[in-house]
Amino acid sequence: MSRKDTVNSLFMRKAEPAVASPAVSKNPERVRTGAISAMGTSLQEMSEGARSAARLQEQLASGNVVIEIEPSAISDSSVGDRIPIDVDPNFDELVSSIQQYGQQVPVLVRPQADHAGRYEIAYGRRRLRAAEKLSLKVRAVVQALSDEDLVIAQGKENLDRQDLSFIEKALFALRLEDAGYKRETIIAALSTDKSDLSRYIAVARSLPSEIIQAIGPAPKAGRSRWVALADTLPASRKKLDSAIGEPEFATLPSDERFARALAAAVPKKKKAASGEQWKNAKGQKAAKIERLGKTTRLTFDERVVPEFAAFVTTRLEELHAEFEKTRNG
């Protein structure tokens, strides 16, 4: 028996009139058995599955599909941007919203090249935390992002959804620079310019990380106040450590913690002496004389004696010579 006959004997047979269905009995041609049909179906399903998998990979690469991922399979990005805070009422609202309505906006992740099935998050950390807290899978868009694309997406999403505070931007910029990213990439991530970027990095570099973390994001404290705090260092370090170490410090909102730290760091101005008043011939208060240590301040009220201050300043040398005569006379 030939090889072809052997295969035919295994998988092909003549229709048997006595047992065939009426439809089959009318057709004397050979028919496929159930095994051949099953094999054909399986091959077709495998082919369709392979095409579907390929389409899925293309969609994932282009970010055109949202999938559900276990939060435990997603790692944080290598460069953090936000400063964690203990009390975040907005986060509690987010958890409640997702619990009630589901996750409406997906997070963005990229596959980890060295760990199959694991991902690194670009943005959406709070949504990821919320899903984890609720024991839910997180809805995510998967894209193959370069390191530069990742940090730019991370920065852009924060600016679009919940702007970073000044010090968070400063820390993010410093971390990116220390990680070796080019200035152009950092500028794109923060949507800033060269001069502002330099200020961010300078402030973040001059402030110890533990002080920043203790104070928190302080969203109402802008650049000028953070610069003022940085300018007090290193002379104010002991005072800052003492203020931060107070038991109630950690219980305060972040903006209040900043105010407390700044008050501790900035030297208190000594109160000026009450001083004396000089009155003109009409009895009007025309000048105030303040003495503090070895300093004397003479302040004229130009509403009362207009141009008199200019007159006095032009005669200072003459007045001083007259004074020396009286001392030596």
C-alpha cells in the first residue's frame, strides 16, 4: 500500500448508505471524518489567533488599545516627580470615584525590556495606587517608550492634570539631570526654558533632600519663598532641624510646615528703638531719629518739610566740619 493510500485509509472513507444521514447518502463522494474537521478548525483558529496576537502587538506598540494589568506587575519610573504626602484628601476622592464609576482614564506604561510581563509607569501613579487599594486591575495604555519619551510624558501629564508645585518641579529637574538626561529633554518634560530650569536645579541642589521631604510639596509656596529658605543655609540648618523635629510639625498641612520652617530659618529682625521726633517751627513732626546699637537713622517726612532732606545731604561735609570744630574747641 502506497503512502497516499495509507493516509487515505486513516482519514478518508466511503459513505455507507446503511448508516449515513439522508443528505450524505445522496452524495457518493468521499467526506471528511470528524478528526479532519477538528484538525482543520484548530489550524484555522491557530492562524486567526496568531493574526490577532500580531494585531494586538501592533496596537500595543502604537498605544491604540487599553488593557487591564495587575498593579503588582507595574513598577514606578526610575525618576520620581511628586513628593509623597501622608494626608491626601484628593486621593481619597479618587478612590471613591473609581469604586463607584470605575477607572475612566487609563494610565500610561511601557514594557520592561528585561522582565517579560512587567511594566514601568509613565504617568497615572495615583490611579495605580487607587486600583491597588481597591484590589482592582488597572486600565493601561502600553507604549514602547524610550527613556526620554517616558520622562517627557511623565512631566506633560502632571502639567496637564495636576501641576507640580515649585519644589516638585525643582526636584524632578535635579533628579533628571543627575540621571544623565540632557537639558533639552528636561526642558521639554517641564515645559520650561533654560533660565527657569537653572533656577529649579540651583534651588533643589542647595536644599537638603530630608528638609524638602519633611516640608512636602507646599503648593502655595512659590519660587521666591523657596529661594529665601535656600539662602539661609547652611547657617540655618540647626534651626531647621529643630523645627522639623518638633512632634506637631508632621501633623501640619504642607504649606503650614513650610511657613514654620521659613520662620525658624530667617533671623528675626531686632525691633528698632522707638526713637525721637523732630518738630519744625510750626510744631509738626518733620523727622524721626532712630538709634539702634551703633547705627542712627534720620527719616524726614517730605510731606511736612519738602526738599529739606536734599538740602541737608548737600551740607553734610560742612556740618561735619562744624561738628569737628566744636569737639576740638
